[in-house]
Amino acid sequence: MELKEKKYVYPKYIDRRDNPHAIKEYCKRGYGLDKFDYMRCATVGNRYPDYFSSYKIMQVSAVFNSVKGSKHIGCLGNRSVLEWYSGELNEELLEEQKTGTIEEYNWFEYASKNKSHFDLLVLSDNRIRIPLELKKIGDVIKASEYIVDLKDNWDDEGSKGYKSETWLNAINLILTYSVWIKENRFTIISPPQIYEGPEGSIDILWESKKYRLLLNVPEDKNLPISFYGDDFYKDSNKGTLPEYSKIKLALIESILSV
Amino acid sequence: MWPQENIPITHCLYKRIPKDHIDLSLSKPKPIAYKDEELSCDWCEYSNAKQTRDRVIQYNRDPNSYFVVRMLVNDIKQKTPVLEVKHQPEPENRSHTHVNGDKKKAIDGVEIRMKLRDMSHWVIPPPSV
């Protein structure tokens, strides 16, 4: 048994929104779906086996018929996770639920086939949403988390320690740039190296055999992010962001792509 | 005191790099290794790589936690002309040399650190991972 999903809208984590009325309100506020000519509640139960590993979808909270073009929006989830899809919900599933003959299936398998993002938990309480195609970048980000634990003189050479805000600014830059290239140039760039920089700053280094780009995210938010890139020979660029135009995006994309 | 001398461009400088400033997975120095405004190096005329590394003993540090790269003076002058290579002998180290220039300066600093890293070649390399 599976959902007849036609179009993926946007996955969203919502706490304690399994109440159909709360979901309806969320649709109004979150998606501008302010008119519903059909709403169906089919709460059939909750189960919580391993979070994110094999939990079963036991609840179909509501089905909306919106005026925004997509015919139906289905809400699936349990108390802590709610995912939204446009398209037609499998009526057969609803019928079975209505009659109480629920067939369990592995939500994780379904979700991993259809999900376009994953969540990365960093610095204990910061959840970052990353496209699945950029998983390697997520891995590099996670691996660089140790930087925020480095205190003054961490290297016995007098270097300054790092603030979590600086590191978060750096990974935000990496993700913004990677996602921008993915969505605008349809290219997946290779993950950068994330290094400790001077004076509490963070260095981000993209390097290939043909091109390299070093960005420096300063500790002081009022200072600009500076960059330098070259092809090891003649072609080079340097400046500060947001002077993005100085970075020859096309060149970098073609070289950094995997 | 040792006299200050001009360093020929055909000579090289040894730079000691602490383990924490090396990406061991790539066996390359991190750009932060070149952050100092007065980057201390040793002139090959009066020092070899091992001596450069072992000088950390005087600071009560373990020399095995340090590795050494070599940079050609000509490369420094050609590729980073804003930097100045200046022999700065010390009583206990005649080879001591500074590569002067603001490597923390926003734009130029990024470029300089990148280029110095690029022109560095291991003489005492870190163990490969």
C-alpha cells in the first residue's frame, strides 16, 4: 500500500500539530490555503517505534482540498513529525483506515525514497535542513563541529578560540552557496574543507586540480567575508561578499562539480 | 649578534608547522599556518629542516608534533610581491627570517595565506593517514 504522491510540496516539522484544527490553521498561515471545501479527519492511531528508523504511519490526520491548484493535500504523521504532500492521497488507504483495517508499512523506506531533504542537528540544538543531494556537504559540516570547542591557544601558538555564531555563519554561507548552485545551475558542488581561521574566523576552502577558492568568515559580523580564487595560473578573483559577481560562478561550478 | 644579510632568491626558507595546523587527511597545511604578520622561518643558509623543527624544544614543546615545509624565496617574491623577506637573526638562531606582510588583512590576507600554502613543500612531512 502506498500513497499516490504526485507532487512534493514541502516537508515541515511541526510539533504537537496532530490536531486537525491546528493543521488547518497551519495550512492557512503557512501556505495561504485559506479556503477548504473538503476536510476529512481520519485519525487512526499513533505508534512510536524507533524514531526515524522504522516508524509506521498510523495516522492520517486530514485531507484538504485547496483552491491553490493542487487538488489534495495530505497530512501524514505522528505527534512530532508531520509531512505535507500535494497530490492525491490514496483513497484506498483512507477507506481501509475508515474501516479500521490498517496495513502497516515502513514509513522510513517510503520517506527515504521520496524525501528531498534531511535534517542535520548541530551544536546540540540547531536543526539544519539540507537537500539530500548535498549529503556530503552535510557530512563535512558535521565533521567540522569540533572547531567551536577550540579555546584560546588551542594550537599552543596563541591562536584565538572560536564562537559558535562564527561557525554557524560559515556553514550558512556554504549551504546558501551550494543550494544556490544546485537550484540555479543544476550542479552539485563538491564539499569544501572547513578550517580554523585566524583571529576566531573560519576558513572555507574549495579545491580541485583546476581551481581553488578560499573564503574567510570573520568573527566580527560587521566585517565582510573575503575570498580569493584562482586556477593556479592566470585567472584569479578576489574580493568581499556580497560581490558575488567577482566570483566566476560558471568556472567554479564546472570545476567543483562532482 | 649576527649581521643581517640579504637572502638570495635562489635560497629557501624552512617553516615549522604544528600538527594542529595540518589537514592530516590531505597531508597539507591549513591556511591558518600562514597567519602571522611576521611569519617566522629559517634561512637554509644557516639551518636545516631538522634544526628548524627541534627549535621548539626551547619552548618546552614536543618536536614530534611539528613538521617542516620549504618555500623558495623566489616563489615568495614572484607570487606574493606584497610580502617582504627579511633576515632577522637572533642570538641563538642565525637563520631566523621574517616573511612580513599583513596576512590577516581581509582580502589580501586570504590570497597570501592561500599562495604561501601553495608554494610550501614538505621537508619533514606529517605521517600519512
